[in-house]
Amino acid sequence: MSLKLHITLRHLLIDDTQQIGLKFYANSTLQILIKELEDVKWSKEFTMFYIPNTRHNLNAIFKLFKGVAWIDTKYFFEKTRAKELDEIFDARWVYTRKRHPDYKFCPENYLQKLELKKYANNTVKTYVSCFECFINYYNKQDINHLDENDIRNYLEFLVKTNRSDSYINQAVNSIKFYYETVLGLPNRFYSIERPRKSIKLPTVLSKDDVFSIISCANNLKHKCIIALLYSAGLRRSELLNLKLTDIESNRMLIKVRDAKGNKDRYTILSKKMLKDLREYYRQYRPKNYLFEGQTKEQYSANSVGKVVSNTAKQAGIKIPVSSHTLRHSFATHLLEAGTDIRYIQLLLGHNSTKTTEIYTHVAKNSFSAIKNPLDM
């Protein structure tokens, strides 16, 4: 099979009828063969051939081009994002909010589909929030009649109001989820432009600053939260999901379950940390999760954020500090100590060392061998 011959299948909606779009670079062989498909037509709007979306026609495409061209279906067949997470779907916050008469709330079928797809609760909050902002931007219009231009106008509004690239991408995802997954419409928004992902260097603290923050913690619980985020390189959600059984002291490891990407992994446990955790357990007696609230419920993400940021301010740190700042510092300090980047990748749970390589841009030993021209 020639790798140069490549056809991408797309979902199209033409004259309110679902069609299969066939996108490919100009090629005489494909041009001749495609005319053999029944009822095939050309769309000037989408610049591609198309035929009615039926099982018969889909099979005919694969049969016609078998051994001739590669059929790319990544935009055609729905990918499931279902996760077998160790958490219960909880959308109670949606229903307990104050109901303002002029504010459009997320449709019931949107929430139902999120639950059916087993999206994580944090993702649900993001999608609902972003989608509600979108539908309230078009408060007086029927959302089922909006098109690509309406979405582009909304995205332009987000850009003009200085929304981050990350937020705009989340907005696109939440909008596409409604039209393509909830309503089951064709993938007609595939040409919506997303912002280019900016590459920003992580904020990293010195070891002295980290130790200063830990020592300024108001109590042992706060001290353990900060020290564990740093010493194990944990994300905030990973810290909150830790259970007592995840601290494997006999192996000096911490098991991180259902992390980003629905993956489990292990990270390292500090000897000093283990000593503090044992004393913390004797004082607080958590029952299920390692860190729990006053009524033994799972500790909240907001509380962790406040513990880290407020303690950093008490320590005199001038820059904003978050739980992710401690994770960045963990990775950078390991790299500066000579730890192989592949081990750091495993500890952080990155899919590729390319993600972990960002820390080479902030590790001081990356520049130690370079002599400043002013000092030459």
C-alpha cells in the first residue's frame, strides 16, 4: 500500500442530512476510483467529496480503497473518554446553586451524557462552567441553531477579554461535547481554530525557600500536605485521592491511583516524610483518605490551595506559590542533583520525556558550564 495515498473521513451535515466527507490530496488514481461510489458529490463549501452517511456506503468506501489508500477514521469514529475512576459522579452542586431567572443553566442531557461517559468530577465542573458561559453569551438564542460562525465569534470574544489559551481550549471542548456527543450531530466543528499552545517555563523555588515554607506551616497536618506535595512531586488531585493504604512504608513508595490519563504509578517516599506522617496519623486519626476534613470527608482542593499559598506568604516568598509550584520544584531539584530524566518522567507520570524536558530549561546545572561573556 502506498503511504502517499491517504483519505480522511469526516462527518458533514449538508441540507440537514448526515454525509460522509472524503478528504484527500489531488491524485489521479483516487479521482478516478471515487467516481465509482454511488451518489458521490463534490462540496465547494467543504472542498471535499461526500456521500450519504449509511452503513452500506461506509463499507463501500473501505472495500473500494482496500490496498489502494489508507483510510483515516480518527475524526469519524467517536473515541470514548470513559474512565474507571474510584469516585462517585457528583453533580449536586449544579442543582443547589441559586437560580437566576435570566441565566441559562446547563441542559439536563448534558449532565447525563457526562455521567454516562464517566467523566471525572473535576472535568464535569470545567465543562459545565465553560458551556454555561457560552450559552449565556447567546442568552436570547436557541443553542441548537448556532453554527460555526457563532462559535468563532464567541471565541473571538474570549480572546478580546484576555482569556488564557487553556481556557479557550476548554471552552471549545465543552461546546463540541454538546453538539457532537450530546446531540449526536456530525463533527461539523472540526475546522474551529484552537489557540496555539504557548510554552511557558515552570515557576521553581529554591530548596531553601521550600524548606522555609514547610517550617512555617501552622500545624502538622499543613506541614505534611506541603512536604508531601514537594517530596513526592504530586499533583493536588493526587494528594487528595491518597488513601492510608497508598503509603507503602515497607518499600518507601507512594502509590498514586487514577492519576492524569487514568494511570496508576509509584513515586518516592521520604524518610523524614514517613516520620512526620506517622506522627500525623497518631494526632489526626484519618479513617479513609490520608487527608480528611473535620467531619472525616475528603479534604478539599480549595483548602490545599489556601494552605500552600498562605504558608508561602508567611514564609516571605514574594511570588505566588501553588501546589504545582512544589511539583515543579521537586522535578527541577532532582534534575539538578543528577537524576536521570527518564526516572523523573516516571515519578511525575509523564507519557513522554519530551514533557519532562521542560525542566532542563530551568535547572541551574544546565547553565553552570556556560561562562558569561562579561566574565570572560
